[in-house]
Amino acid sequence: MDGLGWAQELVAAPDLETIGGVLHGRLKTYVGRPPAASERVLADRCAFEHQVRHYMGRANQRGFSFSRIFPGFASNWVDFVDQNKSLEQTVQRGGLHRAYEDGRSDHAQVDQVPSAWPRSHATEAPSSWQVAGIDPLQLIRSVVAESMQGYAGSALAAPSAPVTAPLPLAPMAAPALTGPIMSAARDLYLAPPDRKKAHLSKGRSETAAIVQFAIDLLGDPLLQSVSKEDWNTLDLALPDIPHSRDLPAEASASLYTRYRYAQKHGWSKITRVTETTIKGRYRYGLYKFIDWAIDEKLYPGPRPTFVCIDPQNLAALPRDAFEDAELLDLLRLPLFTGCAGPHRIWTPGRYFFQNHLYWAYLILILTGMRPGEVGQIQCVDIQTDGEFYYFDLRPFDARKGRVAIEDLRNLKTNSAGRVIPIHPLLIELGLLDRLLYLRKLGEERLFPEWEEYTRGDGTTRWSQPITKSWQYVKKILKVVRADLTLYSTRHLMADWLDNSAIVQRTRNRILGHVNDVPGGYGRKGTINANQLAAISALEPAIVKQMREILMVAKDRAERTELIVLKPRSGKRAGSPTND
């Protein structure tokens, strides 16, 4: 039999990594070469499948993450098992009537063998996996010998000589389980989808971190073997994942390292996550993965229910709007009134530098947009009806005809596609000048300095530059209110709209909130001329004070009392040039 060479390599292998390398190489060979419909080939593959299962169980027990060391191991394993099942069916249809269970049990009885065939000689399997004492070479010879005896013995009334008892096989879990281990299922779940199914996989990448936590916590078991008790273990652990704040860098590498740090060091110097994080991120991510596995028939179900919350988990903190004094303090900082240079924007000086942070703060304040939306604004999104300017965040303009699905804008929700009036103050401060400047540089985005940022938990954000800046600004301003966040600019705009004559439906359209009416009715995210005029004229007393601060600095720059700086390139905002 041509497949026994690998068994000799296993005998000589000194550790799990070496054994895994042998098995990984052989797996690729098996999968890449279609198997011949032969009993001998089937016996060889069944024995090899048994040994791989044996290895995976041993590795999992010892915490050896072979799926990370050998990329593709898991997917090759799934393909290999599927090939074996198909081959077994082919052999059976050919009239050989074998009942190989692919090494998944100790059943080796063949229909042709007389019922008087002695089986009392078989050694009873031990109660747990005993790996170290089994010689793989003898194991393969035993499996093959037994299968060949059954095939040859169909013509004999009884064995003519005593049969040597085969070596005991390493016992397998009962009932027999197949399918991928959890990390292999995770890889399939996160794999780039077929372009025709891409719309079904939106948001999967943001669940990767919590799925990895489940893999690390449960020891990367076969997905089908995950029991109700395993899910309960996971449920109990979710509230014990601490916030990354105040953790050492090495402990923040993953959700599991954060969890282990808390288990080892206690909670005296670290903080628990909020109930919202547990429900909206952890549970949601796990449910999304499990539902997918059930649909793909990789997990039998039912979907577990996660319910655990520790009394020490933090309550969700409601966000509040800026108070007038807080907003004016922000706009009196050197970035808006005159700074010391492109690298010292928070230090007073003689330079007027309208960089990406300057415009981001003002757009957030005067539009109520989400920080992540600001980072994705395209230059072509700035539109005009001839009188008013607006940001057009709709997926596409239906009046211009149909577009390909792949060209649609990637939005948070359907209601996020909308038209947002640009406040006249932004135009007066020179937003259109920035637009023209960036177009001359060949830039497509209004903030080319901003790149998509992948957080430690696997989620992606477009708002990292402004979020990081706000953390620094809070220290400068000595902000003590915990409910004052960058998102408070949305609440500020909501307050302005609530205190005006703007109707609720228009308010919802501007802020990108879900309306009470079906989304398929009415004008699709548009705002009519009267509404544009009303919103553009929205100028409470605080906006007038903002205008005084901001326009004074711009006027000083126009009178050359401040030196105007512009970035040389949109992607290198730190390299300014004199205007």
C-alpha cells in the first residue's frame, strides 16, 4: 500500500508540531489527488483519517493550536473527510459492501464475514484517549490487515488458522462526529464570499474577535461537538472580559488575553465592559456566527441563548449634548484661532491651518453627522441645487438611473443614506476652497488623511483620527463630564432642530434616523427647497457666537495677520506650504 510511508514519519516525529507537519503535508497530497475506487485506497485513507482525528484530539487536550501553525489544515481536513465519504459510497455501490466508519468508531464488521467469526479476542478500548503508547505503523498495519482478512475470508466457511488479534485502536468519541473544528468553521465564515453572495456577509468581520474568543476559551473543538454545557461556559465568561483600558499592551492582544488577565490579577485595577457591549457586540457576534453554522449544516443547533450579566458590568452611559460654554471653549483653541504650526496645532501661534481636524470638528458640530460618516465623505458628495449646498450621502442618485450593486455606498443603515444641508458658516469659512484644492491634487475623498482603522477587537472604523484627537482635547479642556463624547455633536444638532420649526420627519432625515413610515414611500432621502432654506437659516444664538470666533481668525488670515498654511498633499497633511 502506497500510503504507509507517512506512518513511519509519525513514529520518528518528536513533537506535536512535527507530527502536524507530516499530517498537513499528507492531507494536501490526498486532497489534491482524486482517490481511486479501491478497497486498498479506502483502507489507507480511513486509517489516515483516524490518525488525524487522534492527533487533533491530542493537540486540543494540550492546548496546541495547530490550525494557526498550519494554514489550510482545517479546510483540507474538511475536503478530505468529504472525499472519504464519497469514496466509501462508491465502493459500497460497487458490491464490496464494506462498512468502514472512516476511523470514527471501532466498527469493522463486514457483511460477508460469517456470524461465527470470533470477536471475543478484541481488547476492550480504554476509557480515555491514550496517545503515547500507540505505534502508528502497527496501527495502520492492523487496520489494513483486518480489512483484507474480511475481504479474503468471504470465501471461507471458517478461518483455517488462529487469527492474531489486532492492536486496539485509540477510542473515538461516540456518537461519531464529523465536520470542521471551530477555527476551520471560523475561516470559512470569514472567507471572502462569492461576489454574488457578498451582500449576505456584511458585518462578519466585526464578529471575528468574539468568535476567536469562543475558540480560545473552548479549546477549538469540533463545531458539532460543542454542547449546551460548552455554550453555558462561554455565556458565563462573556461578562468577565475586561475593558482594554488600563491593561498592559500584551494583555490587550485579544479578548481572551484580556479575560485571562482578569482571571489571574483580579478586578481591583481594571474595568468591566458595559452591558451594551455584551449584548450588542459579544452576543450579537456569536449569534451571527452560530446562525450561519446552522444554515450551513456545520452545527446541528439549536442556537443557544446567552443571558449572563455580572452585577459589576457597567451600565450604558447616556450621551448628552455640548453645553454652550463647552462648545465655545473648544472653538477658542489655537487650531481655530491661530496655532504654532502644522505639528503644534494646539499651541497658540501666528499660523492659520485649516487641516482635516479643523474641518472635521466643524462638520460634526454643524451637520450632526456621525464621526464615521465624516471620514468617508467623497468630494463628489458635495452638491448644490443652485442656491444651497448639501452632502449627498445617498447610496446613489436614482434620478441618474440604475447603478451596479458593487458601486453602492457602504452605509451603517438604510436610513443613513440621506441628504444633509451644509450650513452657510462652513461655506463662508472656505469648505469649497478645500474641495477645489483636493480635486487639483487628484484626491477623491474630502479627508484623504483618514484611513480605515482596524481596532483590537477586529471591528473597523473611519473615525480614528478625530476620535484620537478628541481624547487629547478633553485633557486640554479639562472635561470632567463622562457623558460628553464626540457623539455629543449629534445631540447638539438634534437639540437645535427640536427647538426650531423643523418637522420630525425632516429631523430624522437629517440625522439619519429611522422614520415611522415605510422607507419605500415619500421622496427618497431628499429635502425640498423650503426645508433646505429653513435648515440653512438655522442659527441659534450659540451659532452666532461661533461665527464671531471663527470668522475673526479667517479675516485675520485674509489680512495676512496670520500666515495661511495648506498641506502639500491630502495624504501628507503634516507637510504644509505657504499659501
